[in-house]
Amino acid sequence: MSIFEGMSKHGHEQLVFSHDSESGLRSVIAIHDTTLGSALGGCRMRDYETEDQVIDDALALSWGMTAKSAITRTNHGGGKAVIWGDPASDKTEVLLRAFGRFVEGLDGRFITGTDMGTTGDDFVVAGTETDWLVGLPEYAGGSGNTSVTTAYGVLHGIRAGATHVWGSDDLTDKVVAIQGVGKVGEFLAGLLHDAGCELVVSDVDAEAVSRVVERCGAREVAPEEIYDVDCDIFSPSALGGILNPDTIGRLKCRIVGGAANNQLADAGIGHKLHEMGILYIPDYIINAGGLIQVADEVGGFDRERAMKKTEALYQLLLDCFDRAAEWEITPIEAADRLVLERIETLGHVGRIYLPR
């Protein structure tokens, strides 16, 4: 698929390539849709194998941010930045500042913050060159770690799934298999443990797993074995695309709900999970807590307000499940339909001329 074919697949507006030879910066910023406002989305740094993977990730993740913003009514569009490089060895002050300069050049059309491979401290450095950043540490005047709010939203999303499947949001003694206990997964594990869940966890980071095992009494399994765990809830909280033809037949759960973006390898997987009697909680709703936090930060952050908005994901998901049943489609299809309806409806308002 060519770049323009990839952009037209989901209606992307813009793909920005940035390069700085001095720092070695290679980045892509994908702006999907700005109908509802400036594009908002994190910056991921990862050592991809190919250029195509960089572009594909930026395109897929930015579409998810549009959906997340639209359905949670944050009045932003969707975008995503990707830096191609190893965050452990390639991240330098000059690289981060060069990236900040390129973001500044978009003049507010794109607002970014932390994601996989980047930290709030990284954007304190990038903030030397641009004001269009969110998710900064509290010491730098930002809203702090978005992983906490994201995990809080996933907890409420899982409770909504439990209500839909079992008629109660009480998670006592429910077995949850968490794939990935990094940024968000570790906080999620703590919340689920406090809610009375039994946890089975896996991660490529042995130290992260050890912390969760010690804190929560979780059982550790190898990363390749997490799909085979007999559990009530499977929680993908690492990379996307992990629900695919090779993995879904191994699942032994009633609910899939986690913090990872783009969990479904393709749209057909959602149908197959539905046929298997597994409730798939739409990823861009259940993991929207971080977005809610940084969107609130744009206008002046209030933590209590952000947490209340994140708690509302519970009812939003119950409504989505009800719509799916009413329309006789899967929950992810219902969520996609609600996203498109809001963009199309409010897009009309944006066509009203305002003199400048």
C-alpha cells in the first residue's frame, strides 16, 4: 500500500516527515482529522524494523486518537507522533529539542505528550522549543503522569464489562490476565488487586513483573503463555495488534479489556470474538483516561474534574453495549458508528463562517 493509499483508508489529512541529521531525529506526525479541534495525541519512540512500520503505526494510532477524542467529547481531533529510534540509546537533548521545533512549526495544529518510549521529563526538554505539549510533570506545571488516569479508566471500563456480562461490577475473585505491566499495566494491576482480583501477569521486562508479583501477589507466566491463561478477563496492556487469527483461539476468557491501543489486528477479529461469546471492550474508550487528562490540561488542569470525566467511561461503555445490542452489531462497530455520527453532526457547525 502506498503512503497516499494508507492515508485515504481512514481519511487522514496530513502526514509530516521530519529529519535532523545532527541529532539523528527521524519522526513522523500523522494528523488524522481536525473537524472537532486541534489534533491531540502522544509521541511514541520505538526502534522499528522498517520505515513502513513507522508510517503504519502513526496512521493507525492517529485514527484511534480521533475516535477517542470524539467519543469522549474532548473537542479535539486525532494525531500521533512517532520517533524512530531506541529510547534507551538514541534519545538526546538535541533530538528532543529538534522534535519540539518541528511540533512548534505546526503552530498548534498538533498537540503532543508522552507515549510508549517517552516520558514527561523528555517533554520538559522539548518544551524549550514549543508550547504545544501536554502531560508534563507537575513540577513543570503540567498534569503529571497520564498512566495513573489511564489505568483508572481501564478499571472502570472493566467494571462496565463485568456489569454487562455478569450483572454486577464487583470484581472480587475475578481472574485477570494482564499482558504488559509497564507504564499503565503496573498501575492497573494495583487497582485490580485492590478490587479483589486474582492476577496473572506477563511482560518482557522482568523487573516490572517482579514489582507486580511482590505488590499484588500475582502469578507470573512467560509472555508467549499469557494467551492460554484460564481467566475471566484478558487485559492487553502492551503493544497493539495482539488479537489476531493466531491468538484469539487460545483465549479462555469472557471479557477482553485493556490499556493497549489498536488491540484488534483487523476489523474481522471483533466479529470472531463476538461469535466466541467474548465481550471486546472498545480499546479507544476503555483507555481514554490519559487523553481526558491531557485534554483537560490544555484549558487549565483540574485533577478532580479529569477523574470524574474518566469515571464516566463506565456509563459511556454501558451505553455503547446497549447500542450494539439495539443495532445488532459488535461493540466496536457501535463505537465506530457513534464516533462518525458525532464528527459528521458537529462538522456542520464548523462550516459556519466566522469573520476574523
